[in-house]
Amino acid sequence: MRAVDLIRKKRNGGALSGQEISFLIEGNIRGQVPDYQMAAFLMAVYNRGMSTEETTALTGAMVSCGRNLELGSLQGVKIDKHSTGGVGDKTQLILAPLMAAMGLKVPSIAGKGLGHTGGTIDKISSIPGFRTDLRLEDLMECLKTAGFFINEQTDEINPADKKLYAMRDATATVESIPLIAASIMSKKLSEGLDALVLDVKTGSGALTRGLEGARALAELMVGIGNSMGVMTIALITDMDAPLGRSVGNALELKECISALKGSYAPDLMEVTMTLAAWMLHLADAVSEETRPQRLGENLLKRYKDEIWDYIEHGDAFAKLLECIDAQHGNPDAVLNPSLLPAARHIKPVLSPWNGYITRMDAFAVGQASALLGAGRSRMDEGIDPAAGIIIGKKPGDSVKADTPFATLHTNDPSRLKEAEEVLLSGIEIGDKEPPRRKLIHDVILPG
Ligand code: URA
């Protein structure tokens, strides 16, 4: 077999066999297929797509390249949630400790942010000392002591995604449904899970902007997860406006600390509670060996009080502290968030008119935040953990001319002007209060 022939086959619209896909993935990890050929392969997939069988084979080949967690000996249902990424999308830092406090095990392999989207790894790494490159044996210890961990792909665990994700960013092939599906599902299938809740975003700040693309991605990943023995469902949730009141790494972490103490922006509360309820419902379905059900409004009624107890009584926050300790971070920074990185330059952004915010484009907000230093345009770039945006007024809120609706945070004042322009380009102000956005668009259950 030769890589060049397989690239040509995909470039010409052919379907690759499982063996051919494994040849490319394993060959690249072993150094036998050079990165320039992998880059060409990624572009061929981006242009020609992949069948469900090919995407499943790609996922399997990526999982096989690394060591995977074996969690059979641990008590409790093993469950995770993974989002396709967005702006201000911080739910994982609330859900993982919350679910761990409720007795579940949450082994979470997450990613760094890319371009305009944020990444869980960058957010948690705002905590001084926190390590996200732990080895499998250490991660097992974290699960035993804290009930969850947040780690990235390493040379040991899913090295294929570690390489391909960086390469996709540099070759403009991130927004490919089969490549997103294989990237996410290979991480999740390395985790030794019983169940998985996917949060597939739709809207301007999502990788799949349109609802149809989001649904296709959700159905593909739900199919792959269930076919590989992990009970998987997906929610399709809104990412047309940023989630919550902050965008940027330490700023979002601070918002999560407040949330774990019971203080939520309403949109963050709705999405987080819905994801939490689905995680508990799936954990029940695993324990009772039943199929997940579409419970509608009864879903939140069934689980909300219980979830809230674990937040109000401080159990979820205590779990976060245990995980920080297990992953070598400094818990003092979370007990006293003023010790987290903070920007030296803070600039209010003023509303140009009186009226209501009718649109806050998530893509523009994400771009503005990245310009301030919160994001990277290449995987090997550093970020400024303190940079980002605090959103004082959300869509639907009234604003007054010349009064602030957001503040920009950065350590590099030369970036403020452009970031402000980009942010303002994403804001629309109208005379009438706009209708409330729908946040949960759909739920995809196993077929
Ligand atoms: N999240 C991932 O882990 N991978 C992607 O490709 C996109 C979002």
C-alpha cells in the first residue's frame, strides 16, 4: 500500500477501506506517512467527505493508536459530555465536578481552543500548576480520588487526535463533519465510558453553523458511539450568541466557580441543567439496562432538585478542589479567584444607541476575544489566560447609548481597538425587545 494512492483515491471521491485508513493513521503516528501526506489526505476528506463506514473506521483507527482507559474495576457509571465547541461554552467545568459529586465517574479527555472557539484545556489551565498532560496511571488515581479528571490528548492517549487536530487547524480542514466526528469520538472512546452526552452546537459560533449540518454531525456521532458499545445521545444547542457572561479562559473559569456556588446567567443555567439531567438519565438507563427516553419537560422536573442540592451544599465545588489537587493545581486560586490571572488593561465598550440588543454574533465575540489574546490561530501559539470579554448585557437586554454593555480584558493594549471594532460589528440594536432565543433545538437518541 502507498499513501499517495490512497490520497488520490479519496481525492477522486472513492471510499477507503478500514485497512487503508489504518495504514494512513498508524503510518503517520509511526513516522512512515509524513505530515505533508496526512495534510493532503485531510484536504481530500474535507472536499470529498466520508461515508459512515469510513468515519467509523477512522475513529477506530485513531482509538487503536493509543492506550485507553480500562475502568471496569471502578464503582459508578462512567459518563462524559463533549461539546463540538463554541464561544463562552464552559459547561464542562461545571458538569464534571457536579456529576462526580453525584457519584458518577467522569474521565474527560478534552481539547485546546482553536480560532474563535474556546477549549476546556485552556480554561482549566488558568489554574496555576494544573497539569493536563498526565499519564494513564495518574488519571486512574484522579478518578479514584476526585471522581473526574480533565486531561488533553497526549503521545500516550489518542496521539492520532493530538496530531490531526493541530494539522487540521493549519490546513483549514477543521470544519469537516467526518473529521470532527472522528476527533471527538476517538477521544471519548479512549475513556472507557458507559455513556456519553454530546452537545452539538449550531449557530454563528459553531463549527456546524446550520441546523442541518449540526443534526448530521449529531446523528453520525450518536451512531458511532452506540455501535461501539457506549450509550450515546446528542443535544443540539444554540451557539448563535455566546453562552453565559464571559468569554476567555480565566474569566470563564471564574464564571464556573460562581456557577458551582449557585450563581448562573439564565442561558448558562438552562444549557448546563439540561445536559446534567441527560447525564443522570443516561446513568440511570445504564444502571437499569434500559434505553434512554425522550422525557421532554419531565426530564428537568425529575432531576433538577437533586442537581441543585449538590450545588447548594457545596459538594460540586468541593469536587473541583479535589480534582485541582489531584492534577497538581493550586486550589487557593479557586478558593480566592482574585489569585487567577487578571488583565492589566480593561476597556468598557459603549452601546452606540438606545434600544435592545437583538443580536450578539457568537463568531464576532469569539474573534474579538481571540484578538485580545484568549485564542490562538495556530496550535503551537501561546495564549493569554487573562484575556477575554465580560458581557454585561445579553441579547434581549435593554441598553443606553454611551453606556457599557461589555468590557474587554487584555495584557496587550495594542489589540483593544481592533477587538472593539470586531465586537461592535457583531452587535445589533433594535427598538423592540426581541423574542427569547431557543437554546435547546433537538435531542438525537440512538436509532
Ligand atoms: N472538538 C473536538 O474534540 N474535535 C473537533 O474536531 C471539534 C471539536
